Amino acid sequence: MRLRDLVGIVVIVVAATNVFPAARVLDGGPVALSKAQSWCIAPLGDLPNWDANAHADCKMVWKVLAQKGDRTLYSARYAWPSPRSGREPLRVLTEVLFEGVRGSKIVRKLYAVQDDEAHVRLDAIRVLTVSGSTVLESRVCMPGTGECARELATWTAGRIDAIDDRTVVEIREQLPQGFELKMNPDIDLVSMSGSGKAWSRKDADCCPSAQIAFTLRLDDGQLHASGVTLKR
């Protein structure tokens, strides 16, 4: 399950686990480069939205995220105060990715992710090369729990496509009978491997009795897990 069609809702429960970033693939609509580089977006409406006023305290950081041939992938990372109060200042964080072609004054909006720090902490999108593909990773973590998850997508000329992450489903299928996942495992897209914890039926939530390890494979827009090993 993913929240590609929702913005601002970031915590879901699937069989007693899982937090996901609220990411979405955008329609590729054109935006003036000067606007994308310098205007803050409105806190409500479609992403990115300039049809309403930006938050008075909105701040934006613009940077080059990746380059491929004559195309550049730009990141605009916006932040404004969260409407929810906490022991420390909390923000609504939004990152929108635009693609530009060399010499053009127009960019196209391709991808966005938005979360409120009152719910989860959102890392900046990072770019990796995986099996020859340019992969975008958006990662969130639930404060105080160690629970993290990610949305993955691939960038090709003119488009971003979401990756269907099958790892949790496939790990569960490969676990010995009587063992379960209660937290998302950690994955390393550089080494294409992962690790995590597994609970037996008698384990308390605090204390899983087994460690797992597995390998990853990116194939036709899906991320797969195989070779799951379990060590008690």
C-alpha cells in the first residue's frame, strides 16, 4: 500500500505495521523556471499550487538533484510551520521535483512528496543508480519508534514512474511458519540488500527473537526481495 494519491496523511496500519511517505507522481505540466525557482507554494490545494497565497513563513531551497544528457532534475524543498504544536518547532515539509531542458525557460512538474513533522520526519529525496536506472528515494521515519519506510520511483527523460515495492509482501511469504514482520525492514539500494527483525508468536512487541537478511532485485518497475534468511 502507498499514499501516492493522498497528501498530508502519512500513517497507515497494515497488519500491525507500516508508515509511508505521502508521495505522488505529477502530471508534467509546464511551469516558468523563474516561478519554480523563487515562489513559495500555497499550503493547500494541488502540488505545487500557486493559485493561493503561500504561508507567510514559507521558505524554499532550490537545487540541482540530477542530470542526464540535456535534462536536469531540480528539487524545490519548501517548509512552513506545522499547524500542530510540539515540544520543538514542527514544520510541514514539501519537496517538488521539476525537469528542465538545457536552454529552456520552462520546467515541468514531475513528482512531489509532503509530510508534517507532527506525524513523521521526512528526509530530502536522494538519487541513486540501481541496476542502470536512476532511482529516487523518499524516506520517512516515525519519531521515537525506529520505524522508517520509503517511496521509490525511477526518473527517465520527461517522466517519473513509481516503483512497486514488493519487499515486505515477499519477505512475509519466505519467513518460516510462525514468524511475522511488525516493522519495515531496512534496505540498502547501493548494495541491493536488506535486514530487519522478525517476531515469533510468543515474542512481545518489544523483543523480536530473530534477525533477517535478504537480497533485492529491481525488475520492470518492481522491487523484489529474495533469499530471506532468518537467525534466531
